[in-house]
Amino acid sequence: MKELSLSTSRRTQWLAIGDRVREAVAALGVRDGAVTVFVPHTTAGVTINEGADPDVASDLERIFDRLVPWVGDYAHAEGNTAAHAKATLAGSSVRVPVVNGRLRLGQWQEIFFCEFDGPRRRQVWVLPG
């Protein structure tokens, strides 16, 4: 397993982490198979979407904020229920095929770490298999 450390600077922020995952794949020596990219946090997630146009990630940040507003009729005492809900929508892991030591993503695809309760220091785990 490789652990990636990240820092976010906003409450809601999508960070492209594909290059960091590629480095982890190389360090792990994965040639063929798959890796799982896992986020061990309850107020953050990971997803795959278009990375060629940065406006897509910006748009998705705003869409998530509209879908689950920060202020609402929530009971959770910490006040970050919206972040928990958004993390559930994004999901905590993605599985990516690896062929000849390279991630097999589509032409426009990127792996994004999704922060919903920042700014914070976060971890992402990359696991073979």
C-alpha cells in the first residue's frame, strides 16, 4: 500500500490526483491488474471524471454544493452533515485497471480527491489488487 498525503485549501475542492496515483502504481510495482484508490475519511471522497477541462471539476463542486447545502435542518452536532452526505454521494473508493504498469483510464478521465470539509490534511491509500 502507498499512502498519499494531501492538503486542501477550501471547504469544497476537487484535486486531480492521477499523477500521484501513477507514481504509487510504479512504486508498488503493479504491472497488470488493478489498484484501488481509497479515501479513509467520512467527509471526503474519490471519483473519476473529466480532467481535460478544469471547468468540469469546478462545475461539479458547485453542483454538489447546490444538491447538499451546507446549512440545513441537520442534527449532527459537529455541523458538517453536508460534508458527510457529499462524501456518500462521491464514494470512498475507485478501482482502476493497470496494464503494462500504466493506469487504463479513458482519454479524458482523471482521478479526483473530493474535499467536502476543508481545508484539511488528508490521506489517500493506493492498494494493489
